[in-house]
Amino acid sequence: AFLLLVAWAILYHFLTSEVPPGLCQPFKVRFLHICTIFIFGVDYIFWKMNLCRWLAIVQFALDGIPLSDDPALSIKKTFFGGVSVRIYRCKKSPAGQRRGIVYIHGGCGIFGSLDSYERLCHYIAKESNSVVVSVGYRLAPESPYPSQFNECHDATVYFMRNAENYGVDPTRIILCGDSFGGTVTAYLCQELKIRTDLPKIRAQVLL
């Protein structure tokens, strides 16, 4: 059964997908896409057999193996406006206030988590010497639309109002998101630009 699923994932990939010419590391892209198809296929079969809830296996695969503690980073779990967040910042004392990055993860609003994006937020915080706030909004269908947008809004506004408490310059806050998180990021930038009671968003990064 396992080999049949692997063969199906490979066949499905080559029948339905095209890797653009000139793309860097095309074999890695193909391999990752085949793995994605395989994981979603296994999840669908187990869900149909009532062995797990929908997307449980996908979420397990995305979360991966937990990272070991990084001695260079301080990581704190807390709540902003009642929304679960994870804060990443370098332990080394900065010369002044750091920039702040609010990261909103993707996953169509139905999967993805703080754990899924742990590695990426580690990397961004260390490489940019920024304070990264990863937003753990609740997922559908348990929390239907538009709760994801509302929770990301509440967490972002809380951070903007309290940025200095986390060593962040309120005028240097960036909103960043991938996939569904990019949609929420674009929405928030439009929504917050007319607010006169908050500092202006410095930039948006859509992945």
C-alpha cells in the first residue's frame, strides 16, 4: 500500500505539474511537491477511514521535529489581545530599539501552527536582528471565518501599542505573511493605514 501511494504521488506530480525552466534546484522542488502530494493523500485516506480528523496528518508533518533550544535566541510564549503568540528575539543586547516583525503563517486558515513556522521565525529573528512575533490564530472549521482575520488584527494592534515594552521601535514594525497569511497581511495593512491612534506600518512582505 505504501509503495502504491508513493507511485501515485509521483505519477500525479508528473501528470499535473510543470517546473518552470531555469528554476534553481528543480529536483528539490519536484521532491518536495511529491512529498506534499503523498502526505495529503495519506491524510485523506485516514480521514475517510475515520482514523483521524481532517488534516491531522498534514499538521503533524508540518510541525516536524521540535527544535532544540538556541542559546542565541530568547523565545517566549504569551498572549496578545487574547491571541496566542510566540516572540523571538536575540539575547545579545542591541545598540538601540529593534525593528518588529509580525509573522502570520499560511495554511488556508485550516492548518499551520506556531510550531510549523518555528524554523522560519528562528531564521528571521537571527538574520535580521529583529523581534519576531508569530501569531497563532485559531483555525477553521472549529473557528470559522472571519475569526482568523479578527485574531490577527487584535494581536497586531496589541503589539503596535506595546512595542516599546519589547524593545521595538513602533515606527519600524513590518507585517509579513505567506499564502493565507499574506492575504491577512495585505488586509491588515489596508485596515490599519487609516488608524490615527496607531503608528504607521513600515512595510509589508508577502510570500
